[in-house]
Amino acid sequence: MQRFIPSALVVAMSLGLAACNKQAPQGEHVSINKNPYPSTYQPYESAELLIKNATVLTGTGERLDNADVLILNGKISQVGENLSHASARVIDANGKWVTPGIIDVHSHLGAYPNPSVESHQDGNEMTSPNTAYVWVEHSVWPQDPGFNTARAGGITSLQILPGSANLFGGRGVTLKNVPAHTMQAMKFPDAPYGLKMACGENPKRVYGSRKISPSTRMGNMAGYRSAWAEATEYKRAWEKYDADHQLGLAVDAPERDIKLDTLRGVLDGDIMIHNHCYKAEEMAMMIDLSKEFGYHAGTFHHGIEAYKIADLLADNGSCAALWPDWWGFKMEAYDMVQENIAIVDAVKNSCAIVHSDSDTTIQRLNQEAAKVMYRANENGFDIKEEHAIRWITQNAAKSLGVDDKVGSLETGKQADVVIWNQSPFSVYAKAEQVFIDGAKVYDRSDEKYQAKSDFMLGQQ
Amino acid sequence: MKLFKKTLLAAAVLSSAGAMAKTTAIINADIHTATEQGVLKNYSLLIEDGKIAAISNLKLDADEIIDAQGKIVTPGFIGSMNQLGLVEVGAVASSRDGNEKKGGITFDPSLAFNPKSTLIAYARKGGITRDVIAPSWGESPFVGLSSTVNLSGEFGTSVVDSQNAIIVNLGGTKDGSRAASLAKFIDKLEGQQTKLEKKSDKKDDKAEPSKEEKLLTAALKGEKPIVVRVSRAQDMLELIKVKERFGIDLVLSGAEDALPIKAELAAAKVPVILSAMANLPGSFDSLNASLTTAGELEKAGVQVALTIAGDSSHNVYQLRYDAGNAVAYGMSREGALKAITSNVADIFNIEDAGSIAVGKAADLAIWSADPFEISTTLEKVMINGVAVSTESRHDKLRDRYMAESNMPRAYTK
């Protein structure tokens, strides 16, 4: 800071804080805007609603038979038996089931949209093994017809992640699954950002084939460690700058680096890790890596071998977001067991999640959870619907850092709610009505509430 | 499930040794025949020499009696258009044998079928007893030949019927025009038809026809189906014209955009193999993809078979769930059952399986309840009258990691 501004110097000196740098005046504090693409989401107009006589799975592990859900001002007001309200519209849900809105923690909708033509391949910035500087929200096409089909399957919130080609794939974003024509209008207010990391075969294949690092799993680890070491220095530099500035020193702000901003966000605990990682030994090392550099290892996605280290995951407070039965498409997906999610879930303090990573199965995450529950129950487990629903509601919300807002039907939570024609664990189950913040966003029997993408309009 | 007289193991050993003299009866069953007979409640069936010897509402006697206790018996399900036994791990090139870039019409991947693949025991968990394996791509529109295999996992006898259909890929491509691919397809048929007409004029021509010529001749006589992977409605209409011109036994696969032309498909008697789950506009060829397609085609009178979208080799066990979803969106229960049994058999000329009728192979599945429902347990699977295990490598891994042991997991086997 070379400019001489007398008034600033006088102020600083009068505070007695500039003693060690009398030559230079203090410049304005440089701070980084952490939210430059803010959510513009506004809940749609909601009515006062009283859903009566349903089988309610609360998302907290409870099942209430013949119960009611009262929604006021877009929030869950009450859940219980024989509720009444003077002005609320009553929906008779006798014989139907009610659950929290379904949450998918792993989607590429909008970034790999339909139609999946060349021009739409926006999910993987495959140009460097560390692209922590990209934000997948900048790829999201809100007109992806997949958002609408997912909503018809009861999906009310979802995390869009970049792909897994890179060690650091970039930031993920959590969306409310409302029809909109800007990304910001879907953005889940106050949801923390995620950072996609990837273990194993994908990064080493993509970069190894170009004869650049990483080409091996040890190269992957070296890549993460170098990046975190650099981020640690960056964090230190900014913290020193902030502290010195606070002391009134005339210090220069460190050079801004948007890649390191993201990594530092993780070290600061603002950004949550979402780690594509299949194998037990790799997940165990990723946990040590996080301890080496002082951040939380976050959620492991696709962990085909999570069942081998269920204790370790729970001890570390890591969620595991998994498929019920995908397997065999590559070596690291060879050791699948159909009970993976059930085994992970059975450990105390666990956080098991059913995810889709698919524009198809995201439409039936309820059936995906059902496959796990019933196949596990054939092999010694005794899992009930009220518990299994947590894999696609409360646990998913926890993984995304939004469990204080959604994921369960508790008083004060955002009224993201699905009414099903029957148990959602049936192959014949259909979401009949879907609400987000108390507003109806889908109705199977009313075309008015069936959104259509711009792309599909007028097609024959 | 109560077993009398013989243990399962003994039964399996006897039959695999070829000693098929003994008979088995399944009694007290709800038999879903996948024939015009529909559901036979509280019936029994008799198995002799690996075949269904009798179906009766009387108590049948046999060396071995299986009391189904009112549970549901269906034909074993038949997967199709996948690469079961031709791929172990998708990304491991040396474990993939289903496709050949320059293969062309004569490429027959069934020579590479591995009955010991871990995918086969896994597929049996879904009640799959047979499967039609088919190449999925190649440079030419003619990508090769399909074959029927059974899921017994046995050396030597698993490939039941090789080269049972000609597989062709048409529609939008990255390079060039779809018109060129379609023309190439038509030219082949036309060329062979011309040869055959000339040949019938010259009776002295004794040159042995090539493999390709034999296949095309069989196709032109309507003896060997031609299964065309195609998505767009207009392309399917062009293919109906080809069928009418050459008299081929045309089958459409994929057919995401079939909905707007269901009447034309029905009138032309063209069977359709599709995924019940394909409802997204994956390309400009599939803008009308819908969860209701299977049911709507059925109602229009089209013969429908269901297949799995995506990785259909590793996931073929899910066929019963797909059938359930087809029912949820409008297909009849009976239609959905046929779509994974007798319709597949009919399309690929599998004469000895796909339904429960006297003379058919005893490829059977016994279910605790509705076979399409996720909560339902598969209780028993038989192939050629022999009980086969549904245990796969996946179960071994689960058991290893759930076992109580003070020793490292590697000692739990």
C-alpha cells in the first residue's frame, strides 16, 4: 500500500495501532464475497393445508398411523392425530402415505441434462486434475426435463455435483426442485456449498491417458496432499492479512485465487466434502488425509465397499451415499453387496443414504430404498419403513448440511412433503402430490401442476 | 417351503449327473402360466426329464414333492438384448467379448459365452433362467447375431440356441446421415433377394452360399428375425415399409418413440422390445419416451417384451421390478408377465421355454407373493427341472463382513 492518505494515517496513529509501520497508511480491508451468485428462490404461493388420516413417516424414524400433517406459512406446523384448523384446506389422505420431500444428494441434472447431446456435456471440466475453481451451478440448465420427472417422483431437494474425472471436480450446489428459468431461482437458500473430490479409477485414467499426473492411485493421493498443502498456506496468508489489518497494519491482501478460495472454504468448515470413492482402503486413507490437513472428510459417494469399513465411517461422522445394486461397470465397483446400505446403517451414529447419480433412478429413489430394505430383511435384518425412509430424507439432509431446514416432518421445518398413493416402498407407489415450502409443485391428477420444460414445449 | 423325500442337494446332484428318472411335483401352487390359460389357482405340476409333464388341479404324486403352500409359480424370466456371460467388468477390456468393431452380420459372440461369469448367479436372484445375448455396436449397421443361453452356469450346455436373430443398429449417428445406414440395410436385403431370384432361374449354379448369404436368405424367408435398435418414430415407419417389401420378421428394440405410431406397429405386427423405465428425451430421436409406452402398446395390440435400460448385463435381475413399474403405468399384469417370458420366447423363437405348459422346459420360479413387488422373496428357481442356487459372490462378501470373528476377514470363507 503506497498511497499516502493523511486522514487515514492520523486515525490509525491516534488509535495507537500503526506503531510498527509508520511509513504506510492502511488500505481498505479486502474481503472475499462468499456468495456472489445468491439464491433468488422465493417459495411459491402456499395455502394453509391439513393433510388428514395418512400413514405418516416423519423422517425421524417414526411412523404415525392415521395421522395428520398441518402446514401453515410454508412450514410444518404440527404432526399428530386429530388435528384441526379453522381455515386450512383439508386433504383427505385416507389410505395414503405421507413422507418428507425426497432428497437426492448425488445428481447431475442440469449439468448432464436431457437430451444428452454434445452441447450439453457440462458436468466434467476435464482439463486439469484440480478444478476446484469451477462451480457446477454455472453449468446448470434449469430447463432439463429431468427436473420435472424427478419432481414427479417426489424429489424436492437435490445436490448437483460436477463429475468425477478430477481429483477436485469443483463445487456442488444444492437446489430446491422447483420449476424455474434461472439457476439462482432454484438455489436452496443458505445451503452450504459442497466440494466434489474423486478417488480411484476415474482421475488416474483421465490424466494417466494424457501422460500427466495422476496416473496411479498414489498419484491421486499426492495430488490431494499438494493441493491441501497449498490451500493451508493460502488460508494462513489470508488469516495473517486479516489479523494484521485488524491491528491497523498497512498490509497487502494476498493474491486472490478462486481455486484456493474453495479449498480454503473446506478448511474453514464452510464447504462440505462430497467424495466419489468406491473402495474401503481408499476411503480409510481419505479420512486420514482430512485429519492430516484439518478438515472433515464429509460424505463418501458410491462407496461400493462401505460395508467393509462401516465402523470407521460412523466413527468419523461420515455419511455414505450409495446405490442399492449398481455394480461391475469397473473394477472398483466389483465388490458390491445388496446389503451395503443396511450394513453401513446398522452401526451406531451412522449416516446411510440412498443416492441416484441417475436421471432415471432419481425418479424412484423410494423404490431404490425399498430394494435395500427388503433384500436386507431377507438376510437377517429387520428394517422398517419408518427407518428406511431416513436414507432418502433426514440422512440426505444431514449430508448436505440442511437438516435444520428439511428432511423431516417436524414443527418449524420447511414444508417439503410428498403424498403417496400407497407405501412408497411398493413397486406400484406413485407420488400423487408434491409440496415445496407448502406450495403444491406437482399433482399427478391435475395437469396444471405438471411443469413442462421449455425444451419440450411444442415438440411432436 | 417343505421338501419331502429328498433333500435339495441330493436332487441337484442326481439331476446334474443326468439321472433324470425321478419325477418332481410342485403342489398347491398358483401357477401363472403366461399362456391363454392365465392363472391356475391351487394347481400342481409334474416335472419329468427336465420338462413339464403334467399340469393338474388334482394332487400329483412324484419322487419329490414341493409344497408351494399357495405361493406363485411363474415361468423363469427371460432377459434379452444384453451381454450376460460376455462381460465381467465393464471397464476391463479383456473381460468384454460382446462387440466387435468390424464384426458385421456374421459376428457371433456366443462363442465367447462364459457360464461361470459372476453375473449369471446374480441374475438368477431375479428369477432369470434364460437370456438372449446380443452384440450392441459395431461399425456396420449389422452388428452381429444374438443367441439364447440358459443360466444354469454349466459348461457345455448353456448356449441353447445360437445365432437366433440378426441384430441391426439404425437411427441418428454422430457421423453422417441415418439415411445412409438405412440404405445400407435395405441394399443388403435387396442384393440377396436379387441373387435368390437369379439362382432360381439358373438351376445349375451349385456355388455354396457364404455365411452372410445364408443369414440374409433366412431373414428374407422370415425364418430368422431381424432385431433393429432404433428410437425415432419416423425411422420405425421406414422399417415397417422394409418389412412389407421383403417379408422379413422385423422386431424393434429400444423404440423409445413408439407411442405416436402404436397403431401402425400393431397393424404391421411388429413386436417391440423396450425398457419400461425409458421416459426421458435422451436424444431428438426419443422425445415421446414415456412410462406409459409399454402399457399403451399392449392395449394397441403390439407384442411387447421388456428389457433393462443402461447396464442391462449386470442389472438384468431387476427385470421383475421393471415389469411392476410397467403395471403401475398401465400394462396388464398378465401382459407384463408375458413381456418378460412368453413374448421374449416368441420373438426369438425359443420354443421350449417362456411359459408353463406341458412339454416346455421346467424353467420355473417360486415366489412368496406378487413376483413384481419389491417386498416379494424369490424362494426357488429351477432350470430344466433342477433347482439352481441364487447365491452369488455378493452373498459371500456380505457374509464375510457380517461374520463374528476374531481373525482377519480373509480367514472367513
